Amino acid sequence: MKIVIIGYGTAGMTAAGYARITNRKAEIVVFEKRPYAIYHPCSMPDVIARVLPSWDLVKEEAPRMPRFKVHTSTVVEEVDLDGKKLVARNLKTGEKITEEFDRLILATGSVPYVPRAIKIADPSGVYVLKVVEDGVAIDEAASKYKSAVVVGGSALGIEVAHALRLRGLDVTLIEYCPSLMPGKLDPELAEEAKRKLEEEGVKVVLGKGVSLVEGPEGAKKVHAGDEVFEAGFVVMATGVRPEVTLAKQMGLEIGRTGGIKVDEHMRTSHPDVYAGGDNAEVKDLVTGEPTLSLFASTALHMGRVAGINAAGGSATFKGVLNVWIVNLHGFMFGGVGCTEEMAKKKGLKVISVAASAREQPEGYPEAKEVTVKLVVDAETCRVLGGQAVGYGRVKEYLNLLSLLIAKQGTVDDLLEMEAAYTPSVCDIIHPLHAVANAAIRRLR
């Protein structure tokens, strides 16, 4: 059996590893258009901030395994599904490569997206952040100029604005919606993230859409609403879209979210083609509706299932909760499942509560406070979503809530959770117990 994987990000890399474990005799061939096999995109803001010392830390070689080959700097241009073969081109030499396959896995990821409503009159000094080369360009611009505008107030935009401010630049962050992290954080928690950025010296502009970016590098002008912001360079953190160009050429079914439609085995509309990662449309475990999951953490799980099944095994992917977290060097915020705003837009009858709690008893100078918010079904008491913000163990709470929500747990289940306790580490009342208590009082 020969398995061909197109794309070697998290999904493609994981698919290759699990395909090898599942079928030791299979030949696995990977095509990746980047000139390097492995990189860590989520670390790039830390490298821009100079928290990580070198760009070499985000590039690695592919592992050496029997009957396994990775072609880098190679783009797949044609796929013949009937003949079970593809044609790829080496971007450095122009050489054409023809490869036959039994099973194909599409792990083509996503591409940066800039809305058509934003006119970029002069692209010099305007950057996106997706691959290592983008990060190097932003890093170099940050060394040349004293100011920057970041467009987009979701996770990447916030992390880039924070990183550039740590470098000493004057930074303006512009978000079209009235609060940061739209669709991910409810406004009252998003306000805390805004406050943190402003304390660092980032100018946060909300509720203004960028219409025009003009001027040469070093003297950029960003038009947003009735204001014009000047800066040395601009970073567009306005989102990504699934890379499905090849999937469309192959005639695969595309879902309503714009991702490749797959079943619970990560199989596409063609029985011998699988997909996983940013390019796949999967199920939202809370609403049951199709969604995209643009996270490395879920790409890993999709890649595992696609790799196992493509190699002849049997595995299922139930869906996603899209748990996420942002770390501004100690100050963290994140969420999982539905926000209150999202639940109400979908017509769900919910109640929401937020509670703040110290993680250690008074008297411990290192004690930190966190705020946790729950979104709960008003009829079944099932927890549908959660958010957390603060300097404490935000990741721990989000991971616990992720497990609870995936198992369709209730606030009573959360209150009954037995938690480890010792004063030097935590208070006797766990922050999740505090917010569960508040939710139960509200419900009853």
C-alpha cells in the first residue's frame, strides 16, 4: 500500500506517524511546498518578541523512518483520482514528479485571509504571519521601525501586538468588532484582555473597520472609520481560510463552512481520500453543527484518525470543542465550547455566571486571582461553554471544562469534582467549584 500525504503541518505530520504505526509495510510519501519540513507557527510571536532566541528553533528535519519520504519545496499541481496518481513540481528545480497512490490524505491547512473590504494600495510594509518567512520579515521590520499597526483583534493579532510592544515599538491594535476576541470571549472578559494590553502601552481601537492601507514602507497610513493611523509597517491578522484549491480541482465535496466535508473517519466524498486539519469541516460537539477548527491541537487528533484509517485501521473523530488559550507572559485568557453570545444567537436557552477566586489562601504572597465564566443550558444544567482569564492556572480550568463538556457534564458534576488540596498550591475551594456554586444558585 502506498499512502500519499499533501501537506506536512501538524495534521500531515501526525497522519504520517500513525499511518506508519498502523501499517508497517505501507510506503508513505509526503509533499510539502515549504522549503523545510517542520515548523512551529504558534511560537512565532514569541520569537518576534525575542522571548525565543532564534528562528532556528522553529525549523526541524522530518523524522527518518523506513519507506517514508518527505519532498519539500514541492507543490502538487494535479491529482487524477481515477488513475490514482498525481503530478507535483519541485519549486527549486522545476522538476516534475509523478506519484501513484492507494490512499491520499489532504493536510493542506489554511491560508491568510484579508477581507476584500480592505484596500491595500501599497503592499510594501504590509505583512501576514503564517510561515517562518513571514515571521522573519516582521522581525526585521520591528528592528527598522519604531511603530506598527496590527489589524485584527483575535488571538494572533493580540499576540503580535504584545510581541511588538515588548520590542519597544509604539503599537496600535485595530479590531472591527466592539470587543477583542469576537466570537471567542464574551465582552466582559474581553475587556480584561483589552485592559492588559493597554497597561502594556498598546493602543486598542475597537469598533472601527479598516478600509484602506496606503503609503510606502516606513510611512504607512491605515484608514479606520474616521481616523488615520500612521506607522512604519502593518501586520494583517484578519484570519485564515481553509486551503481547498486542490480539493475543489479534484471534485471533492466542500461544506458550508468552506472546509472539505469529511465523515467521522476523516474520509472525504471520495472513499480513498482523507482530509484533516484547518482544511476540514468537522462537527461542533456542543451544537452538532459543522464547523472549522483552526487549531494545531485539533489538527493533531484529526491527523491521527486520518492516518490510522488511510493505513487500513479503524478510528473515529467525534468532533471539536475548540478549546484555546492566549498567554501574554503570565496573563492568560481562553475559552472552550459556546460563548454566551454564540449560544443566544443559536437560539439556546442559557444562563451564564462568572466568579473570581484566589488560587491560594490569604497569606500566600504569590496567590493569583482568576475569573471563570460558565455558559449553562437553563433546562438540562449541562455546561455548554466556559472562559477563564487571569494570572493563574487558566489552562488547567479550560482543560477540565473541555473534558466535562465533551462528556455532556452538568454543573452538578462540576461541583462534585474531587480536587487535590494543599494550601501552598491551592485553596480548598477550587475556582471551578466557586463558579459551579454560583451557577446552581442562579438555576435554582
